[in-house]
Amino acid sequence: MAAGCPLSLFVEKLGLDARLIRVMPNTPCLVKQGASAFARGGQATEADASLVESLLSTVGIAVEVPETQLDAVTGLSGSGPAYIYQVIEALSDGGVRMGLPRHIALQLAAQTVKGAAEMVLETGEHPGTLKDAVTSPGGTTIAGIHALEAGGLRHSLMNAVSAATNRSIELGQNS
């Protein structure tokens, strides 16, 4: 469970017969809402993978990916909670700026993020479809979305995932 540490590093130390699985959890595991991914090493069995998936599933979701995708997992869900904390903080700051008490703004912002995430997971709808359902012509939501687009929110979040992924790759090359 170390960013950028490839299975090959452990195979060098433990030998070719080692049954290894590389795991990338995230901090929401602490509240049983984690998003974890894992990759099997060459000698890991289906039973090993099932055990790891079962363990990780007790604290959120767990998906198996090829090891080549674990750096991207690190950049997205491993580092992602920090990005969302900044989103929650910024939404809360916006509420305070517009006159809401801090504790209410923070509660509303956090619940809004939680509720929106749950809508994506529960409905299976694409986030764009859900966004469109909230956005009426000439309304408040489209005005806010326009401001987000002007500020480069999507660009910034995509670049954050890329930067964190690239850093994970760098860490793996230096290990």
C-alpha cells in the first residue's frame, strides 16, 4: 500500500514464487466509504484476489485492475479525497461569502457532495445527464456552471489526476 511501488520491486526482494497483490485504498476507508483498487502479481491466485476484494469491500468498494492502471488509480481515487475536500471547502466559503454561517455552509456543502455522489452511484446515470436535470434554461445552475467553466474547474481537476498519476509513476521509477 505504497504509491508508486511496483510489484516487481517486491518480487526482487521476495522471489518469483511470492504471491503478491498491490493495493491502493483511499482515506474514506476510515468511514467505510473507500474506493480501492488492487492488482495481482504473477503468482497470486484467484483465491488470493477474492480474499483481498472481500477485505477491501468491508470498507467500501474494491475493483481489480491491471497493475499498469494502479498509478492512474492513485491519481484519481487515492489522491481524489483531497481534491473533493477542497471542493467542499470552496463551496462552503462561497456560502459564507453569500451570508451563511460557516457551520451551516459546511454542512450543506458536504451533504451536497455526498448526495450528488450517491445519485451517480444509485441511478447509474452519467453525471452529465444528472447535471442537465438540475440545469434549467437561463437559471441559477447554468449561471454557476458558466462560472465554473470560465474558472477552469474541469481542466484543473483533470490536471490534478494527471499530476498525481505522473508523480506515482516517478515514485515507482525511484523505488
